Amino acid sequence: MSSTLSHREAVPVAVGSITLYCESFKASAATSLYEQPTITGATLLTNTCVKSSKLLLSGRVYCGDAALPVLVQLNNMTGTGGITIVYRGVRFRNCTVQSYTAEDRGDDMLYVSLTLACLEPAENVEV
């Protein structure tokens, strides 16, 4: 008899004073490369610029009957930097809330997608 994992519990992630029960997580990063041609026709890499990594967290925030205070907190965090989050043992420091969407579906949860831009490298959290 074999077991198959078909369900995973949402991971609580503190974003400022909000606890997001994260059901989906996506990270991306990129580096800009600056190239110049040489007189022999070769390419020379003259500089690099590491761009901020982007994190997309989707999940739900428990708000009971009061979704508006959570929306106010999310709105006030937009454009604000210095936020640290920890997701499954990985710490992301100095993050800025780039954007969010929030949907009230008529239950006690607010369904949120949150995009963060992180300026510093991720690091493992020691347990």
C-alpha cells in the first residue's frame, strides 16, 4: 500500500502585523547584463546589476467580520520597505510591498495575493 501526498497545510507567514496563511509561493530573480562589442567583433561583459527578487504569496488572512482593517494595513504597507518575512525556513529581508489584491468572498477570510520586492539575498533560518 502506498501513500500519496494530496494536501498540504497553509504556511503562516507574518507580513508586518498581518498573518497570511500562504497556500501558494513563487519566487523569481534576474540580473541585468551590460555588454559592449569589441573592435574584433567579440562581446565584452562590462557590468552586471542584480535586480530585486520578486516574491508572490497567495493565501488567506483571517479577518472575521472586519475585512476593512486588513485592507487598510495592506494599503499602508504598499511601497513600504524594511519588511522581513520567513517562508519554510528561508528568510527574506528588506522587502517592499510592491502590490496586492484582496478578495472578500463572504466568509471569515480575505483572499490575498501579495507581491514583494526583496533587495537582499535570501538566507536559511537556523533552527
